[in-house]
Amino acid sequence: MPAVTVLSGFSPAATHAVARGLLADDQRLILIRHDLTGVRDGIVHRIVRTAGEVLEDERVTLVHGCVSCTLREDVLPTLVRLARAHPDRDQVLMLPEAVEPEAVAAATGWCLIDGAPVTDHVRFASYTTVVDAGRVLDDLTTTDSLRDRALHAADDDHREVADIVARQIEYADTVVMWGFGEMSLPVLLHRLAPWATHVPAAGFRPEARHRPGTPGVLVRGIEGYAVGVHEPVPDCGVVSMLFQARRPFHAGRLNDALNTIVRPTLRGRGHLWLANRPDTAIAWDSAAGGLSMGSLGRWLAALPEERWEEASEGRRLAATVEWDPYYGDRGNQLAFVGMELDAADLHRRLAACLLTDDELAAGEDTWKTWSDPFAGCLRVGENPVRD
């Protein structure tokens, strides 16, 4: 079964350079890439090549012009078709700069080709992100959106550049650094993706590092995985910290403090709970001064035990290990990374947003009557993991 290395990165020059190096090292590799410049008009340009020849160079018309449609209608079928035609040749799938590797991994879980899962035909060996050392810091700190750079995949694509770059790095099992940058960059990359293998471009060779059962970054905590590392002492100026607490946040105080929590950090991720929404696990996803929060579904503590089977085995195990007689599996687990970040001050700001002893003693019936600054933003889902 052919192995597929999924190659992502926000710098096309860097990703192309690494892809060319892989082809030069292994003449039997097949490289697949898609140009999405015309995707909003329903046109995708597909190029398939080896080191020595172009196998395909076609423009494909899609029924709907979007990234998920491209994955379903052309990218994944192409991998399967090539695997059938060349069963002894591994593949490198090079993603366009604005495509997140987690989207590809998710699509492989639900997209069927000729009635069978994609993984019946190819083995996804690695999700590798290429980082351009000369520009990644600018991309992680910019407030630009994809629309600002004419990279949006659809009219309703409002994603931010910093979000995309952070997610590409975080989802990777292998991070490849191309070129030269600030002395702090290797430390920063390790803090953003402590679970990944980090290698220079010159030493990169595809290896099978992907673990299909690993959850997405925002649900790592509730699935029993680490969301980051606690290194509050600056290393080349880089600081990372973990904030963990069982009692809930006061929605009003948290809302008032958002700017002072988000702006000093490059990246924040994890989950939390709000007192006035005691049944809902909430995702925290911040980058470059921007923040999004959304429902991850219900806490197991809010579900009858017979519905626990709807959650993954890993989540049930994590909940059992960490179960609290009062809070159940509810809790806050947030990771932050920043440059010259005052970890102690950030911890104090977050802790000040938690319920006081008197507020905690008032109980859930009282909490639910408090005003909700996040009304309309967080929908309560029925699925215990995802809406």
C-alpha cells in the first residue's frame, strides 16, 4: 500500500523547495499538488509529477468551488487512482498554502472512494508542515485575513492568516524548518508543537510518524492529551504556560478581561467552562490578538451515563481518571505561547476570572441566571464531543 506524506506550509516557495528535494532523493516518489487560484469559480488546477516527468496537468471543474469539495471530488480520488496505477510508488501530497492539514485528515475519515475508505488504498504516513524561517514570525503575528491576501477559498472564508499558520504547525507530526531566521524560532516552534519531531530541511526524509487516533488540537485536553508545555521562564524570549483550574469562569469577568489575556500572547488553545453554561465544553482558539470560542459539545457530567458510549474511549478514560465528585469532568485547560510573556501576570488575570468561593456556593441554578456576554455565540450541542 503506497504511503502518503501530506506536506503543508504557508510559504509556497519553502514547501516547493522541500518537495523538490524529496523528489530528487527518491525518483519513484509521485508529487500531487493543486492550485486553488480559481477555486471560487469552481476551477482547480491539478499537477502530478515525478522527478523526471509530468504525469498529469489538468484543470478540473467542480460542482461547488470550495476546499472541502476539492478534497472530496478530486484530491482524495486522485490519491486512490494513483495508488491503483502505481501500487509500488509512495506519494507526496502538497497542500495549497491556505489549506489546513487537519481538514485533510478529517476528510479521510468520512470520504468514501468507490464505496470504500481512502485508507483502504493508501496509508497516511505523515502530516508534515514546512516553516519558512524568514517569514513565519511575521505570519504568526499579522492581523491579515486570507481575504486581505486574496487567498480566501470562498466568499464566506473569513479565516485569519495567523490562525492558519498556527494550526498547520500544531497539527503536524513533523515540522521542517526551511532557511534561516531568528534565534528564538526553534524554541517557538517546539512550544507551538511539542508533540512533533522538528528537523531542518536539509535533514528531512519522510518517516511514518502519523498516529490516526490523535485528536485535533482544540480537543486534546478533554481527550486526555497535553495541550502544551509549561515553560514560564523565557528561553530565547519564548514563554509557554499552562493554566488549569476546576472551578468555572465567570462569563462577565472573562469577557471584560479578554483583551488583556489575548493580546500579550502569540497563541492560545484549549478548553474551558463558563458557570452560566455548566453543561457545555468550550473551545478557546486565539492567535495574533484574535480569539474564537465555540462549543465542543456537552461535558460527560451533563449526560446520563448510558450516553457516555457516544464519546471516544480516550475521553471516557480521561474523564474517569480526572473525575471530581463535584465538578465531574468539567474543568479548564488552556495553553499560551508568547514572546517575553509575563506568565505569572497572565495566570493572575485568568484566576481572577474564576468564580469566588461565595459565587461557587450559590450553585448552578443561580449561575444560569447571570447575564451572558457570549449569548448567541456558543450553541449547546447534543454530541458529547462536537456539535
